[in-house]
Amino acid sequence: MRYKPALNVASARLCNPSAWKAAALVACILCNGIQMTHSQSCDQSLGIHFTEKAAAYGVNFHHRANHTSMSYPLEVMGSGVALLDYDNDGRLDIFLVNGAAFPDPNPSKQAPQKSGPEYWNRLYHQKSDGSFEDVTAKAGLAGEGYGMGVAVGDYDNDGNEDLFVTGFPHNHLYHNNGNGTFTDVTDAAGVAGEGWSTSAAWVDLDQDGFLDLVVLRYFKWDFDDKDCPTPDGVRSYCDPKVFPAIEPLVYRNDKHGHFVEVARKIGIDKPSKGLGIAIADYNRDGKIDVYVANDGMDEFLYRNKGNGTFEETGVSANVATDENGRNFAGMGVVFEDLNNDGLPDIVVTDLAQQTYPLFLNQGNGTFDYASSTAGLTRLTMSHSAWGIQALDAGNRGVRDLIAAQGHVNVDIQKDNPQLNYLEPPLLLRNAGRVYQDASACLGDISKQPFAGRGLATGDLDNDGLVDVVMTGNDGQAYILHNESSKARHWITIQLVGVQSNRDGIGAEVRVTTAKTKQFATVSTSGSYESSSDKRVHFGLGDEDSVKSVEIRWPSGAKQTIVPPSTDRFYTVTEGKGVTAVSCGKHPCATQPVHPSA
Ligand SMILES: [Ca+2]
Ligand SMILES: [Ca+2]
Ligand SMILES: [Ca+2]
Ligand SMILES: [Ca+2]
């Protein structure tokens, strides 16, 4: 993965106003010069603050990458994290994916083994006091092989979240038994796959009420594959260009615990170097679409044709390349409405000397490349990122962006002294039409570089502020507790599908207040190799009432509720209305009234 970034910073593309024209002048003034470091202090007036608490919470995970003298590409790409409530106690738990051991060098066709507990994947259960306990052994989730990603979805609609773990040379599906244990049902389900899998997404592609599964693979590779020495003869990481692309694995759920591979049949089958996947209905036709972030080739957007098949429309939708038609090293992805116009937008992470591309949905089936006008070119050109999520860090009613950063090449500084292998995470505050670097508000971790990879979001302590968990390659996991101002209001919605898949994945939730409208798609996918809390969270700023919450279920059913209070967690069941209300960590100050559907 010795990427040789060909790009020079072209001043022409820095100031190329195409969208958000009103802001273009401001953005162009700001974008003189590339920012190389984070701003040093957090502007307290922003009301955003995070504290890293992994050790305090009892999460002492250490990812084992097993870096060898052979520089196998597998070593630098992991791994993911999932936030899920596996035991339905109302508190999010944390699942972390780990690597495995293999000899240096490793013989071909010899699978890496989790030879000791240091290589286990780990499940941390959140206790009632907010600390975590390692329950991996009891849960039966230590895993096999070299792990990469994780995707959470209740594929059998029994009310218990199941886990799909990707990796090399096979993937694993763990059925949640509902009693704190999981059973590896990979073979019975027919989803082992083969090769090197990365990110996966649970999504009901055919709208039959059961989640299907899309699994990306990176490229065709095995341990005896190409050797890419440096000029002085030392074995080094290969540029991914030397490996052939490979089609994803797409599994249709047959509703009886078994899956059928249908990639070619339904047209999600272009050879890919897939690292990131996210879902949203970009063209507003009621059919969920799929975006695939590819490394060093065109990015893909699979449009759902509504007849069970898909058409890849990345080029015509203007999301395949940057604005100059150049490919980038697509890794993580966000597919959400970032400017509150009711249309899902796209952000992709990539390597230094490539800006993180922002594609704004124009509402006509195409997107505008808006990294320059939104300030992302200036803010991200010197950085490399993997996991990324949109979150409203300070409950202002707009979505910010948070990314786990670090270059892929351990030796990047040798040839590029201005770049770093280890980087602190990036928090981009949505300041209206441009983003501003608010990374210093992440606390001490903003001064603590690491090889960031996975990233997942979710309100761990149910206090109405969304928290973040990140992984580091060959390093620890980080838990960023959101300690932003509690002065602002919020509402969080959890859906329970009946005709639709029980998780409600693919449902759209629209929140209307006196001043604003916000929109979100229920999903656990996105980011990089990771799986986030399925609940949808909306910051409301100073507004303490919500006019309506409109839901469009994957089944096509529409439902509207009027929540009587803000600052609460509402569970909405398809066709029934609000079936539970909680104030999270604390008892509700006043007894909430259950509205009708
Ligand atoms: Ca739990
Ligand atoms: Ca289940
Ligand atoms: Ca669509
Ligand atoms: Ca929280």
C-alpha cells in the first residue's frame, strides 16, 4: 500500500465555486494555504467538548495487527468497531474486531489463527453504572481468522441484534441467542464467502421485511502474492493498483436462516476495491440505494431500479471521482443529509494530498462536488482518514463530521516529511455553509496521534449527547465521551419494524420543528469497517418542541407521531405509534404522555 499520491495541490480546484455560491467567496478567502495542523485550542463558545474515557470505562482493548517484515497489506487495514445493545437492557455495548497471528513469512493458503486471547475479538457489556465488562468468552465471540469489519443487524427479526464479522480468509455470522450468547451460524447461513472482506452493510434490498447483506472485498490477494520492494530492495507495502479488483458478495435473506448469493443476479457486481459502504435513497423514489467507496478507482453508486435489480450510476450521478475526474483512495463513507435540505449527501475519506470529497445531492439524481466551497479542501488535504460519521456534536440541529485519521503507509514520512502516519482525529464543525476545524474540542486526544481506522457513533450513556468510539491499527480503542453543553435540546428515535425489517434499517425519519426540518436514514452501516447505533438522534438547538416526526418505513408505510416532549428517547413501532418513552440516564421530570400514531 505504498501509495504514491500523484496529486499536487492545484490552486484551480481550491477555489472553484460550483455549489453553495453565496459562500464561495468566503471559502476561497479561507482556502489560501493548506492547514497542516489542528488549531491548538477549543473555542469554548462552541459548547462542544469530548473526553477520552476508554480506560475509565474499563475498555482495555488492544488491536493486534501483527506487522511483519513481509509487509502484508492485511496488516495495515484493520479494524472495525460496533455499537449495539446486544442484551436489550437499553445501554449500548461495544464489539471490537481483532487481527490474528501468522508466521513471518506466512505460507500461502495458511489461514491466520487467533492463537491466543490477545487476538480475540472482544465484546464489552455496559453495566448499569456505565462501566464495561469483557463478556467475550461467555458470549462466544472470540472469533476466527484475521478480523476486519463488523456489521450489526437483526437478520431473523427476533428482536436480538446479530453480528456479521468480516475478515480474511472467511467471514462469520453470529446469531444472538437472546441469553447473552451467540452461535456461529456461518455455514448453515451460507455466508462464509472467501478472500479478503472489509466493510459490510445489512439492508433490505428487496423490501421483503428481512435484511439482506452486502459484503465488500478489497482486492484479490493471498500471502504469496506480489512482492513490492523499495528501490533499495526492502520488501514494502504494494500500491493496491497491482492487485485485481473483485466483485462484492451480496446475500439475499431467504427468511429461514439461509442466504443466497445474488450479486450478479441483481447487478451489484462490478469488480471493486471496496472499503466503505453506506445506504440511503438518494433519488427519493422510495427504494434504498447503495454507495461503495473504492480505493484508487471509480467510486460506485448502485441505484435501486425497484424491480429487484440495481444499476451502477456513479459517473452519471457525478460521485465516481473528484471534480477533475481523478480517482482517490476511497475508504470510509457518510451518506446522510449534511445541509438539511432533505436530500442525502455523500462524504468519503481518503489519503493525504487528496481532499475528502463532499458530494451535495442536487435533488435531480446528481451531486455537486463541494469540497472546495465547503472548506474541506483546506481542512483535509494534509490528512488521511478512514472511519467517518456525521453527528450533531453539540445538539445544534446541524450535522458535524468526525473522522479517525492516520496514513496507510508506516513510512510515509520518509518521502513526505510533511505527512504523518499517526494522526489525531478530526472534528469538522458545520458552520453553516463551510466546515471549521474543531478538533481541539475532542480534548487530550487531539494532541495524541494514532493509526485511526474504525469509528462508530452512539449515545453510550443515554444523556442525549452522541459519543464516539474509534479504533487504532495495532493500538488501543478510544472512547470519546461527549461532554458538550446540555443546554440544547434533542430527540432520539428507535424504530421497530413489523412489516419492515425489525431494525427499521432503510427507514427515513423526518423531524419538523418551528424553525427547522431534519432528515435521517436508519442504518448501522457507513464509516469504515464499523457499525453505529441504529437509533437516530436529532439535535434541536434551543427549540423545546417538535411539531412532527414523520417516518417512511422500508415497507412503504408512512406514519406520523407528535412527540409531547423533547430530550427523550422514543421507540416507534410500525403501524402502532410510540410504544416506549425514556429519558435515558435519568427519570423523566414529568410523566410523558403517549401520543397516538
Ligand atoms: Ca446492553
Ligand atoms: Ca436476531
Ligand atoms: Ca432510490
Ligand atoms: Ca452520551
